[in-house]
Amino acid sequence: MIFVRAELHTHPEANGNREASAGPSAFSALRTFFASKGPSMKKLPAFVSLLLFPAVSSAVGEASSSPVIVSPPEKTAARAITENLLRGHVRFLASDLLEGRAPASRGDLLAQSYIQAQMEVLGLEPGAPGGGWTQKVPLVGIVGNVPAKTSVVKGDRKAELTKLDDYVAFSGTQKPESKIDNAEIVFVGYGIVAPEFQWDDYKDVDVKGKVLLMMNNDPEDDPKLFAGKTRLWYGRWDYKYAIAARKGAVGAFIIHTQPSAGYPWQVVQSSWSRERFELPYEGEPRVEIKGWFTEDASKKIVSLGGQDLDRLRTAAVRRDFRPVPLGVDFSMKIDNTVQTKDSANVIGKFPGSDPRRAREAVIYTAHHDHLGMKTDAKPGEDAIYNGALDNASGVASILAIAKAFGELPKRPRRTVYFASVTAEEQGLLGSEYLSRHPPVEPGRIAANINIDGVSIFGRTKDLTMVGFGKSSLDPIVVSLAKMEGRVVKPDQFPDRGFFYRSDQFNLAKVGVPAAYFHSGTEVIGKPTGWGTKRLEEWEEKDYHQPSDELKSDWDLSGAVEDIRLDFWLGVKVADLDRMPEWNRGDEFEAARKKALAAVGAAQP
């Protein structure tokens, strides 16, 4: 989960009408990389999308003309979702006993066992592909012995850099050693190749064997380029590392700034400086070493090369930018401990009531992993990353929704799956594996409803939907919210690309329409701006820190309302006559058509 400050304007996971308006050609990066199993990525707590997006899609008005009816039994079933139920699940999953739920750890196994047991109590059936409750997810764990200091050199001059203060580095390979010897650093702007925008930061410059220094995000000043302020996948770090590898680079480092990342340097430190997990290597191009430099460290490096970082960044916002070799050499050796480990997705299901539609599915997802424990904690220091909000609360939510489904007098027509996925904090690995090996073919999955964090500050007048404007799920969500007297808003930070940073992204890649809610910030009974201020405080103090614990001042009344909407959405989609679809021109439309064709289904 990736958190962002309210006042910033640069993160990769927000979505809404902007993407639809960007047009189908705006996403060739996705199409190209998906075709060859490109990497995946992360997100932000569900309660963190803020402030009103200036213009709400016309879909809102259209939806209100055909309201969705929630029956009395469905309203009664939703009452099973309570604050105490959510709090109880979070209390166990985020307890010190589970030691931060790092993938393939003792805490991970305890979490899996708890989730499976709760699913059995609720009357679900095993839902993993091939039978059983768990879908084994093979992982490669990598612990790198990163040098405490390094230096960049030009002739007889050098600049010293310190681990964590100036850089975070990690292996780009699954080998015992990752090594770079005296490779020149080349500034490559944003490190983007986007033919549909006539944009190529690499031009014809050969960067094989080089270390690439690149900016975070994508160009945002021109609304005709890269959807303006809306961050596309081009702005994501996973895209940048992948394209660097395809260009033959041996190293790739991204310049961190809080505006361009949407989170402070401490999040980079806590997220990237521990054991990392990947899915097993399958022959894709890789760099030897990946990492991040602080802005100050980047200025030192560029200055050593006789350049000015601000001038280079100014030049990089133009199409005619060309890579700038800095004449500065970089060396680093990381000794890696590489181990093959297993984690698992826990999957249960309620079979559908319609003999024909039961082959189709709605899938709820939430990730049960977090960051584990600090390896360098001082005596007496809290060393456990409990991950209460991120994302014990999401798992609690899907268990609560499953309880509500169990209260229905009649099951919906389609089968409803509940998947608690692993290794999200490692790059959406559990959901990526699930998307490659789903319990039913992607063409038979009506929708994915993902939950990644909940509201902890009370009831709100508004509800944010990440990905609003992308699919035919919008009118259903708007109608359900209107029934509760609430307003649906598009993603509040389109510049941060949140849609690409949570587990629904992997299901979307194989064509499945997705819904991902963030709660609103117009907290009922509180003055304007109060919700925003509380979110900023949480991000500064608790995000990806040991202090993300269940606290007595959590007000889950708003979470209950949001989760009940998630429940009703799943019920309605599971009973639809027509399969949901991505809007025309959306970047996932082609994947949906391919998935439907693969199962012989007619295009909706």
C-alpha cells in the first residue's frame, strides 16, 4: 500500500474519467508490457483519496436515472457488517503475535490459518484453483547486503553517499551477487518510451551497460501529453525499471522527491530496505541493481558530472530531450541471500444459485501481508510493522462481507469468491499469481471488488471510487451511494495513478472490470478540512511504520457504510443479466474482449 499527502500532486494510482478521456492509444505501455508479463505494482489505503475532483462524470447523472434497488433481505443481510466485527478481525490480524505478516513468515502462516478458519465458520466452500482453501504462491526471497557507503567517481573527484540517508539500493536479479563495475551514469529524463505521444527519452542513444538516473512520474504540464496531471503507468517505478532493463542498462535509480512520489523518503527506507520477494524469474530482462536516490544525492551526482539537476529536469519535459551522459562512474556489489519460499492466497467461495451463471464469478480481494519486523531495531524500540489499516482492515472487510452474503435467504446467480492475497507490499505478487491462475477463466469473471484499507475517522458524505469513468460498474456504484444519501467522486489525485498500485490492477490486466473504493473526506459533524488534516497526520506518523496499529480512537462507522456498499455492489453484479465491461477506448477493453473470446462468450 502506498500512501500520499493530501496537498501533493504526484502519485501513481488515481484514476477516473481522465483515463477514459486519454483515449486508447494513451496506454500502449500497458499493452506492450502486459503482452510479455510486465511487472506489477502497489497502492494507497482505501481511506486516503481526498478532496473533490473538480468535475464529476456525466455517468453520475445517467446512473441516477435508473436506480439500483436493494431488497429488504439484502439490507437486512448488510447489517451483519458491524464495527465490532471489523475491529475484532483487525485486532487479531494486526496483533504482535503475527509479527507484521511478512510473506512466508510464521505470522503469514498464522494469518492464513485464521482467515481460512473464519471462512469455514462462515460456511464458505474452498475456492482455490484445483480445490482446497489455499493457492500456493511461489516466491523468491532476496536479502541484499547493501554497502553502508558508496561513491560516484569522475577522474580524481568523487562524491560520497550513505545508505538510507542518500540511497536505497536492492538487487535486480535473483542471483547470489549483483554487481556493477565502473558503469557510467546517464540521465534519461523520465525514462519513458511512448510512441503514441511521439515521446522517446532514449532516442537512439545506446545505454547498454550504463546506470540510468531518471525522474519519477511522467510529464504533467501539457494536458495533451500523458493525460496531463493524470499519472499513467509510464510514471510508475515498475515501468521505469522494466524499460531500463529492456534497454540493456545494468542499473536504474529513480530520483525521489516527495511531490513526485507522493510520500516521504522514510517510506522508501521502510519499504525497500528489507527482504524483498518476487515471483520466480522467467527469463525477462533485468538490471543488476535498482534503487532510489534522494534529490540532494542526485544533485551531488549530477554536479560532479558538470551539470545542474534543475536544468536537466527542465530540459526533460520536452520531446526533443536526449539522454545526458554524466561521465560519472558508479560501482556497487550486493551480496544476496536468495531463498525459494512459499506463501499463499486464501480463497473461499459461495457457489452461485443459477446452474448456468454459477460458472461465472465475482471476486473480492484484499491483501493479508505487511512488512514484517525491523531487522535493526534498537533495544526497547517497537520493531513490528503491524499493518492494522494496511491491510488487516481490508481482510476484515471481505470477511465481514462474506458474513453478509451468508445471511442472504438466497444466493446470487453467480459464484462469489473471497480471495485474501499475499505479497501485495512486494509488488502485487499474490494478485498477479491469482490473475495468471484464477479459479475461473478471466472471461467468466464479472468483476473484481478490491479493498485496501478503510475509513477510520467516521461517516462521510462522499465516497471516492478509484477508476471512476472506466467501466459499466460506475452507474451501479453511483445509484447505491445515492440510496444512502452519498455522492461518488472520481479519484482525488489523478496525478498519482492509484489504479495501478493495488491488487485490482492485476485482474484488470486480464480484462476483469474492477471497483476500488476510497472513503471520502467530508466527515459528517466535522469542520471543512478536518478529514484531510487527520489523513495527513496519519501519513506522517503511521504509514508503513510500526505505529500502524489498531487504536481506541478509530471510528469505523464510515467504514461500515463503505463496506456495505461493497457488499451490495457484489450482490448486484452477481445477479446482472449482462457481464460488466470496460468503457469503449479504455486501456483494458482489448483484454476484456480477448478474455471473453477465449471462453466463447458474446461481447457484452
